[in-house]
Amino acid sequence: MNNASKIGFLMPYSGIYPYYAQHFMTGFSCAASELSIRASEFSFVPAYVGTGGRKAVVEAVQKLVFFDGVDVVMGMLSLKSIEDIKPILENHHKFGLFFDMGELVPPPNGFGPYINTISLAIWQTEYVLGSWAVKTFGPAGQIVSPVYESGFNLGTSFFNGAVAAGSAKLGSFVLPETYANSETLNLKPFFEAIDNDTPDFVHSIFTGDLGNEFLKQWRNSKFYDTIPLVTVENMAYPDKLAEIDHLEIKFYAAFSWTRKSEEQKNKAFVQKFENFAKQDANIFAMMGYESGMAISTMLPLLKKRLLVEAVSQLESRGVSGPRGHIKLQHPISGPFPLIDIYKINTGQNARNHTIIAQDTALSYDISTVFEETISGWQNPYLSV
């Protein structure tokens, strides 16, 4: 069969990274090219799903499967939505390979034979960061986040890491929507709280422009350089920090992946992608590349409509990419890569990221987190 394989691509809106889908698909195409898969052998069928709520996702998958006749469904998706579309994919023998930032801890046994995920696994960096912060600064930390960010497993994972390190006093301050929204960030009640009961450190979990606004207000507060600040990793991405380099602020963050990693497979990926795309590699390009490696190895069998064989081959081989070897089923057994903790200094002339510690989330028992997460937004992280 010489027809191109159709790849349905779910595209939620992201005001924070509006071009994430293009970066992802470019990374995918880079991997396919490396494996000698011609561009004519596959085609993307985009499906816009608003902010990625369940109803919009189900309707989009129905259209992709029944009307567009796709062979594979991909895209950025909340893990909470997968159960809704699982029957569609299984009943009609379609493969689903979805990517996420890792804002939710996955179910320990995956989502069944026809669905896999490529995740940035921020929940792992949060666990490691929580453990490190307690061991480094003391047991009495304070988490601060808006309502949206508090609805994921990021704070939970940080809390579990902190408790594992011996913390018995970790506060969580959730800013009401009237204090943290697209128009304003009012930290007055939070500042009053930590003024009355000073913590050993503060951990901030914000997205997009609110993250930069928090850093601005923190830098200008009396707490800066008095209380150590550790942030969720997306607040420390280079493209976001570029907007506030002039603040000359220092803080700490943990990363699951960085473009500057000296691991040989990552250096090879960065060189290949940047030669291919003529732009810097970022997290979405990296996950697109890993997804491209996965689908490209399956493609010969997918073109023959041998889905069971293709899935079996993928699961036995895994994916070897920028982050090393990744197993795509049973996330409770991995991957648990080495997490780097950085001290970050911004400035007008230079931005320094210095690795000061490393650890893994291997000790994190995630066996019941997914089932016990009653909240958890339907839309994926950064889809605001």
C-alpha cells in the first residue's frame, strides 16, 4: 500500500506557547527524515480542540477516525481525557500516541495496548525538587500557586518529595482567581502570610506571563535574597526568562530536559534538529522527535494495517532519543531519568544555569496518585 499514513493531530490552544504544534511536528519530521521516511509517506490532519476539554477532544477524535480516516491519533492531551477516547481507538483499531508536560502523574499500568504517551514528566522534577529543597533549606517550606496550576499534580509531587525528605510542615497558598488572572497578579495576601510565618523556602508554580510577573514582584519584595526561591521548571525556560533578564534575579529550578545537556544522544539530536529546522531545539521539538522515532519505526507495519504487530514492536524496542532509552508502557517502572537541579542567575549580559545537584524520582510511589486525583483539569497544562 503506497498511500501516505494519516496522523490525526489534536491541537489545543496555548497562549503561552502558541507555536508548540509546529515545533512538535518539525521535530517529528526531523526524526522521520533521519530514519529515511519520506515526507510523502505520512501527512498530519490537524484538529483544533479549544482548551482541550473532554467534549471537544472526543468530538475531534470521532471526526479524525470516522470522517478523516486517520491511522494514528496524536497531539497534546490531558491524561484525564484519555479514558474518554480509549473506546473509540480500541474499537476501531487505531493507535494513539499523545504527549503532555507531565502535569499529572500517570496511572501505573498505562492506558491499554493501543495508547501510549510521551511525557516531559514535570511531576518527577517536582518530586526531586521538593526533596532537595527540604534537605538544603529546611523542612518548613511554602508552596504558592494560582487556582489553575494548583489543579494538577505538581504541588502534590513536590509535597511528596518534601515529606520523603523529612518535612513535617509544608504550607500551600492558593491565590484566588481575583488575585491571579490574565489581567493581574496581587501577591499581597501571600506576602502577608510569609511575613507572619516565615518559611525556610518558597516554591512557586505559575505559568506563562504570570510566572514572569511573580518573579518581578518577588525580586522587588523584601523577601528576595532572604527566603530562597525554587520554581516549577516551566518558569525557568530560557525563552521565558529572556523577557526578564534585566531583573538580575537568582533562584533554583529542576529540569527533566535541557537543550544544553551534554549527553551524547542529546547533543546529536540538537545538532540534527537545528540543522534540519534552522531554529533552536525546545521541549516540544524534543518530544516531537521522540514521537517521530516511535511512529517511524512502526510505519511499515502500520501501512500494512498490522496494528497489533506494530504496537508490540514499539513496546519491545522502546524509543532511543535525546533523553536516552524510553519505555512507553507501565510508567511505574520508568523512565526515571536523572533530574538536574540548577541555580539560575539572570542578568543583562548573561544568564547562568549551574547544575548544583542531581537525583531521580525513583522512590516516588505513584501507584495510587492518578486514581486519587479527584480534581485535575480536563485541559492539558499550558493550554490557557
